[in-house]
Amino acid sequence: MKRLLALPPLLLAVAALAAPTIDPPPGWRDVLSEGKVRNAVVALKGPETSSFIVKRAPTAPLDNPAGVRGYLRDVLAGLRAASRREYQSTGRVETRSFRNGLTAQLLRAQLKGEERLVLALFGAAGKPYVAVLMSAAPEAMLTSLLGALELDRIEGVIQSKGVVRSLDGQLELALGGGLRSRSLGDAEKAKGFVLAIQGAGAEILFMKLAESDATKPGEQAAITRALAAAAAGVDVEKAAAVRSAPTAAGPVGVYSWAPGAGGEKMSAGYLPWGYWGYQLFGRGPGSDELLAGALAALKGGPTAVAGLLAASPTIPIEKALPWRKILLGAAAVLCALGAAGLLSWSLRRKNANLPS
């Protein structure tokens, strides 16, 4: 077992969230470090009054066309009020895909009859982002800006319909209704992650634990709460009380969450499954709801054995344990992850709010 000193850098890897990055095109410069644009993850200044800004948009609806249109209209209204410029738009939203894998929903606006503004809404790692491009020729800059955002290690192939199965064939989940799955990166697979589920502005990762890695059932509830608190960087007492999370397959998991910065929630869970189990890690404003909802819909996959599932242990949630023992158990789990295991959650974290 690794000592507790190994815990902080691993928790940093769990807690951090990747953000889109970009190498400025010719004639543009990065002004993010100047702090002139609050809560941006990308801020570029171009020729004359041109600018390109990307911010996280935690409440933006990616899956609802009417919601997207209303959201972008609200952003435009805010920009109109802040700039005191009479930007006008037909309200038409178009979908545009770029070679970097980004698919964005665009709303264009004119100033004195000339197109001067493009708003873009897109998703990365289950998180919505809004981009604002102001330019004398915004159409000419779309490929050089939106099409040049670096999204690798943030979002894999997204599946939003049909049925998804974990890599080990044990878990099965019907997608739709806001639930999506993301393909896993090679490093995630190497560390034992078998499934990534997105929805409600959050993402949940399932990591399979071998029998030798699993702790005693009576310790799992306390360890789950400690993991949630540690990932959020708060005291254990600030983490939510552990709750049970039944599955459609029979086994009953447990989960907890803790408040992070910028309205985020860091969630942790444990699902007993036959004679092994799955550790769950999530982040996002609705990560606790997503975790519980995903487990509620979870069924046994093609390799699951009904007899083994029926014998899955029950996780008691009332028993208290000494905090040193809890933290040591949590450290053992996190050390199994490794800092490289969460490429989709990199060490670059910048909180962002909606543009006003």
C-alpha cells in the first residue's frame, strides 16, 4: 500500500478538467494571461477590434435545438447590452463541423447590415463551451479559430443512441434521454477504466477493481465519502452523506459528492459486482444525479453471470471507521489510478462562467 503522501498529486489529476487550447493564427495573440477577459479558457486579440473568446457554459443545453437557440439568443442579448452595439440576428442556428473533430452550433449576427459576430456552442468531455468571434470577416476566420482548437485528450467518440457496453462486457446501458457514452483513451484503458458516461453537464468514469484491489464491503461507504471530499479538496464533513444506488441488474452501489470550485460537484461511488467491483469517479454540476441515474439504468452485459451478480455483497452505509484507515484505503484506490489514468481530466483547470 502506498503511503498517504502519494494522495495529493493523484487527487489533483482526478479534480482537474481539460479545456480547449489553441495556437494563435498569424496576426492574432494570446491575451488570456493579461486577465482582461474574466473566466475565459481561450482569449485571443486579432487585427483592429477582432477578438476570439471561449468560456465554459455550464447551463447550456447541448441536446435540445430549441434550448440551444434560446441560449445563444440570450448570449447575444447580453453582448448587445454590454457593448452597446445593435447586433442583429435572424435567429437561425446552423451546425458546422471542422477537421479537428469539433461540431459547433452557430448563431451569426450583423452590425449595420454587415456580418461582424459569430456565437458558437459546442461540447468537450461532456462540458458545454460558448465561443464568441468578433471580426470584420468572421466567416473567413472560423476554420483558423474554431477549427484550430485542440480538443485531443478531451473528448473521444460520442455515442448518444443505442446500447453501450463496458470494455469487459459486464455492464450494459441504454443511451438516450440525455445519456451519452464516450470512448476511452488508451491510457484510461491501461489503468482499468471500462466505461465513460456523460449527461447532465457531467461525466462518470467506471474503473474495474480486481478482487485483490477491492477493500472490505464494510469500508467502502466511508472510503467513497472520503474520495469525494478529497477530489473536491474539502474536509470529509463537507461531503454529502453516503447514499445507496440500486441497479437494474441487482447489485446496489453507494455514492457521495462534495462541492468543488465554480459550482462543480466531485462525485465518487462504488459498485459491488460479483466477487469484484467498480470504482466510479465523476465531476460536473449534476455528477451526483448522473451517477445515481446511470446505476439505476445499469443492466448486466453479455459476460455477466446472474448467479455471481446475485451474490454481490451488500455495502452498509451506517458503519463509521477511523479516518486514518479510511484515508489509507482511499489512497490505495487512487494510487491504482495513476496520474496518467485520467487524460480526459488534465492538469489544466480554469473556471469559467457565461458571458454577460
